[in-house]
Amino acid sequence: MGSREWRRTSRRAAPPWCRISLALAAGPAAIALLTAASPSPTAAAVTGGLVITKQNPAGTTLGGARFAVHPGSPTGPQPVTATTGPDGVATVRLAPGLWCIEETAVPAGYQLAPTFKPAGAPAGCYTVEAKFVPVTVTDPPVAGTPTPAPTATPTPTPAAMQTGELRVFVTDSAGQAVTAPGFTFNVSVGAANGQVISTVSTDASGSAVAGALNPATYCVTETGVPDGFQLAPRYSPGACVPVTGDPTQGRNPTTVIVANPASASPTPSAAPTDSAAALASPSAVPSVPGRTVTAQPSSLPVGALAKGLIGLGALLLVVGAILVGLEIRRRRRAAAEALADPDLPDVRYDSTIT
């Protein structure tokens, strides 16, 4: 049997109920495919709408106002209803197209005479696209009803900026407090070469304070010291420090410690000896009755004059010793010659000469 004949035979043999079952099984699947491929146009289109704000002429928002929003015209069928909440706002989600607002009820004390802003064309009609359109609806109050004044919003008072204090405390090189006043300092802002905003001096407590400083970095530069100290400061923790706002009003200042070495004390010179003092003193001049004599001090330096006199004395001693020696030799020679020649007069040796 050929393939064509077998197919024909099979088709003839298939009973009707098989075809019905196949159609029933394929139908829901086809419907599901069509539904998935073609989403609901209404659900996809609602991406915008109207935001309606109800207020009085003074700008105060009003809750409880009701609206009917018609499609296509102010009298379009099947309108969407909306009511403003306590904040005076009603949000209506709408499909793209032309929508017109009709106010149907107003809060107590107001007339049903709406004014739309923006006005729209025609009045109260707006084109909605893929966004929300804001609309303000205003109604006048009923005659004789006072319009409540808008609540004034108090302007917040800016908080006063807290300032800080910078205290300079002076010590010696060993870290001991120095109570001598007179150390002066320049206080500059930002850097050591910045603008000088204050000049302070220490008092008997050994400290000086620069107050009412806005929070920033401040630098201390020592400009003067009292007697007994060198202008060679060392700053701790540093010459420049950050000063922050001090809520304690000066009880917690930022402190910079400045250490200064003491001045080198001069070494006292040795007291002059009596002889040097005598040489340095004015020459003694005898007083003469009826005559005033002024003693003139020596123009030579005391040290040079003393050394000269000492040298001169030593020279005189040597010369004297030589002369004494020559005289002793001469006399001994004369005595020896007298003993050798009897004709010479008797010359006795003087034993006192040694």
C-alpha cells in the first residue's frame, strides 16, 4: 500500500470526536497568545492626568470641593468624579486626550462660580498626555462671609554663630609658668602671614586671651618679650591651631603654650687688685691752700701699665745684681794685688761685701 493511500485511509478512519478535542485544546492556547501579544490599550494609556487644587481668593486651600471630569467636552459622557482632600488637592488619572473639569459642589461659605487657572480651551478643558497637568480652581466666598486671611509663616530666626577663644600661655624653657607681664603676640587668621586680627599681651598670670573669634585656623606670632628673656619662642602644640565655637562662653578656650629661654647673664669681671686699682685711680695730687687742683686720670690702660711696671722692676733687679757682682769682684782683685805688692798701701778686705 502506497503512502498516499495510507494517508487517505487514516483520514477516513479518524473519528469526528478527535477533531473536536483537538479544536478545544488549541483554542485557549490561541486566545492566550493573542492576549499576550496585544495588551490592553486602556491600561497602557493611563500615564497622566489632572492635579486639581481648590482655593479661595486669598490662596487658602479648601477641602471638600467635588468635580466631574468629562472626556472630550464639558458635557462628555461617563465623567470621572473627584473630591479635594483636607489639603485641597484632588489627583485624577486619565487616558490621553481632551478632558474638561466641571465643579459640582463647593465648601460651605463659597459660591459655585469657579475660575480655572490656566483657563483652558474651552474653559476648564485640558489636553492630557503622558504627564499630569496642574489646575487651580478658585471660588469667591458668599457675600457677607469674611475671607480668612492666610496664615503667616513665621520667618525662622537664624541661630547666632558660636565664637571661640584663643589663650596664649607663657612658660620658660623648663616648662615653668612665667608670671612676668609684657609678652606680646599677633594673632592672624589662616596663616602666620595672614591678616592680623588681634594683638594681645600677657598679664601677671602669664597668659593672654583673644576672644570672639569666628571658627577658623588662627596663628600666634610672638613680637616682644620683657627683660630677662630671649625672643626665641617654641609653640605647643603649634603656632597655628583650629579654633571652634565654644558653647561654654570662654571656660574652654583653645590654648597655645609659648616657651621662651632666659637671657644669658653677663659674667662679672674680677675685682681689681689694690695696685691695679691704685694705678687706675686718678693720680694723687697734693693739695695747695688757696688752689684747686683737679686730678687727671691716667690715659694708659690699667693692665698695660701694671705689666710695664712689673717688667721695669725685674729689669732693675737684674741690673742691680750685675752691679753688685762687679763691685765684689773689683774689691777682691784690689785685695789680692795689695798682698802681692808690699809697697802698696794696706788695703784690708771688707768682709761685709759678699
